[in-house]
Amino acid sequence: MPHALSMPAPGFQAIILCGPGSSFPTFTANPDESPKALIPIANRPMVWYPIDFCYRMGITNITLIAPPSSASAITTALNTNPHLTSLPLPKPYLLAPKNLEQTTGTAEIFRLPEVKEIVTGDFIVLPCDLVCELGGESLLEAWMVKEAGLGGATGGGHEFTGPKMALGGERGGRRGGLGVWYETRGETIVKGEETDFIATSPIESGSVPPSKLSLLNNISKLVYSVPTDTLNDITEEKKSLPIRHRLIREHPRIRMLSSHRDAHIYIFPAWVLDMINANEHMESIGEDVIGWWAKSGWQDGLGDKLGLREVLSVPALADIDDSLMGNSPEHDDIDFSRLSTTFTSNLQSTETPGKEKLVVPPILAFIQPKGGKMIRRVDTAPLLLSVSLQLAKLEAIDAVGKDASSPFAHQAKVAYPEGIASKTTITRPDCLLAENVTVEEKSSIKECVIGANCQIKQGAKLQRCVLMDGVVVEKCCKLTGCILGRRSQIGEDSILLDCEVQENLLVEAGTEDKNSKLMSSEGMEATEEEIQESFADGEGDQAMEMEDSQGISLDG
């Protein structure tokens, strides 16, 4: 059990967002029957990992939010999948708001009436594709120390002195938030993985330094966050790395990181929901809510434009100014390449005379240290393959014991030894075979994850592959770096390299292919529709681009 300090306060809840899986076109061509949340990672449904993360940190009030079209499949899995049914009580609750669609933005979800009704206090937001070995209780403890304290009192990190809400307590505006970013260039590097550019500022240390093992050593104040692709577009357009004088005055020590990625783990105080509801421009939590919030702590006037003065001071929400992007004095941009370490600005403050300075509670960033426990988003097929194979290397519980094993370890490397023929090769240290898997003679399986009820016929050779449940690999096939969807069948003598195979698909005997997505014609048509929808659903990105083109933000 977590230490008492790290236990969440009564009412603390977790919201797990179960998205459409458009980045998995091969395996979610029909998201109603095969939603992303149920794609297996190392033989467990994807959504099992964030649910387990919540239970390990002491949170049992867990709500899964999914589109109504996916609700039936997820409900069935919660009631029948052995990994989900074995979860402790109380079980997660599934909420399917009637107006939630596959293309609804993550911030827009929190403006839906059904979601606003269930969020009653401080909450944590998680994606369904999170695999986090780090204990959530340690993150929660760090947030409590820096932002919340115990019993609603301000913690030891700093004292928030901004406007207080009549309701008092947390809604008095004393708490900030916490997000998590992890290094993508760790033990496993996946080509093409998304990254985010972030800028952080150190937090003043307290009178008693934290222990070397404390997460507080890796927590700083977030002052800017944007996807690295967006940053590259900005620097290419401006031919420089523009930065604002105000940021330098407020935060003279800035650390910039471009190889980290937002884990989409957010610990939020309740007032964040009011901020989201006051700003219809906010479509994405990662890009809009976190991005705007980080800058509002140092950019003059931005907090007022976001309605934070009203959010943090009175229960009623004020009308938001539609000219959200209009805070862009050209003289406030400078070329980062020309900055000197001895530069001193003489610019006068642009705060409105006679108006009390708005102090915005900060959003803090936990930056995963090198060699830390696994934190990954698994939102593409290459990451699905990489993370599944990485988890397959974990020692089994029956080998090292439950106390010494990883929270993601399986009971045994080979769950059904009786199904393995005598003359086979299976490298057990890096393989994982689920229940009722049969492997015939002269077969070779190296560094693979094989789901339940799969059949590997005589002479088949598999290396670095992931097979979902019910796959049949016929005789003498050679598969390398492949992901095979549920109940797919690979015909005899087929040779596949780095391929993805859609569920229920029959690959004809003798097929030779590489770097392909093998799908039915219906699946290909669904994929084209998803691509068109993604292009049409770009208002949040356009808003960010408009902001950057006007020089509002730090772009470096």
C-alpha cells in the first residue's frame, strides 16, 4: 500500500480517455468492434495498464470515457477479459457521453455535460495507451508536497498569493498542476516517434533538501510546451528562435528539451475544469490547455485573456475575449541567437496600471531521468511492437516471486507448456506465450509475444513478432518484425518482413511482402476516411499556428 502521505484525498478521481485509435489503422479499421483501448500490449488489453497505474497509486474512483459506438465492446471486455475481470474492486466505470465522437478533442471532452457532472474535485487525466512502470503514488506525493499539501493547505514548494475564491479550499486557487514528460532516446528508440519541445525553469529548493531517491529532484516549472514538429515549422519560418523579454525577466534560468514526449499524465486541481469550460478555443489538453497555462504564468495579459482572474476569484465564469490571439507586440520578439549572457532589458512592464497582478498557479513538469522506470505512450504500431517486446523480457513471477517482479510481469513466460512440441526453439528470456498456444515441431520463436489460442504450425520461424489472440501461422512461414491482428491466418510458405496484418485476414499461401499494411478492401476504405477526418479536424493546430505567427510565445 502507498505511504499515507501519498494517498489521494477522498474524492480524488481518475479519468482515462479511450480514444479512437486513428494511428492504428490496421487494427482499428472498425473502432466500434475493435477500439484502440482493447489492443493488446504484451497480451494485456491496452487500457489495463492505466487502470493498474491508478490502483497502484491508491485511486479507485476510475472513469473510462469512450464514444458511445465503442461502449459495447469495452463493456464486454470489462466483464469477460480475464485481465480486466481480475482487477480489484471497485471496478472502473465506463461513461459514453452521447455527443462524444471519435474526433472530439481531449479538452472538448471536459466540456460535455456528462463529464462536467462527474468531475467533482481534484482529478488525474490519463490516456488509454499509457504504460507507466513508475509508481503513481510517488508522483502524487510530489504534487502534494509542491502544490497541495495536506488537508487542502498549501504545500511546501511555494505559497500561492493570487485571488481567492469565495468557496475557499482548492477552488481558492492555491493548487497548480503536474504533468509528466519522458525521454524518447532511452533503451529503446523508435524511429519517427513524436516528441515535444518544452522549456522549464527550476523551482527554489526548500530548507530541507529532498532525498536522492525523491521525484522532487526531477520536478521543475513548465514555462512552454509545444510539439516539436510545430517548433520546427516556427523556426523554419522565422529563421531564428524568437523569445520574449518577459520570459527572460521572469525566468533567467531556462532548460530546453526537444527529445522528450508528453506522457499525458496530468494531475489537475478542480479549477482547471473551469478554465477549460471558459475557453472554447481549447481543443487539446496537451497542446492547448497545458501550452496556454504554462505561458500564462509569465506572459502579460494572457491569464486575463484566458479568464483566469475570474476562474480563480469568483464562482461565475466571465465571458472570454474572442481576440485570444491578439497579444503580440512585435517589439517583444528578439532573436535568441543574438542574446548575450549579460543582456539587461530596460523595457517597462506592460501590466495594466491600477490592476492587481494576476498570479497563476504553475503547471509543474516531472522530467523522467535517464535510466528511470518505463514510461511510454503506445500509440503507433512500431511502439506497440517495441514496448510489447520490451515487456516480454521481464522476468516472470514464478521465477522471481511477486515482491521482486515488475508490476507488468506475467505469472509465467509460457502459460501452456503442454502445447509446445519437443523439437522446437523458444528463447524464453525474451518471449511471452499466452494460454492455449500450440507450437509444432521444428518451429523457431525468438523475441516474440504470442497471444492466447494461437497456432504455430510445423517449421514456422518467427522473430521479433507480436501475434494477437487466435492467430494461425501455417507451415514453413518466415515472419520478422510483424504484428498480426486477432484471428488472422498466414498461409504456408509466406515470407513477411515488417508487416502489419489486419484482424480476420487470410494471407494467401506463398505471399512475400515487406513494410506493408495487409488489410481488406473495407479496412483500406476506413483508413482513407480517418485520414480525411484528421485533416478536417485541425482547428486546435490552426489556433496554435496563429499564435506562433504573431510572436506570442517562446518558440525555441
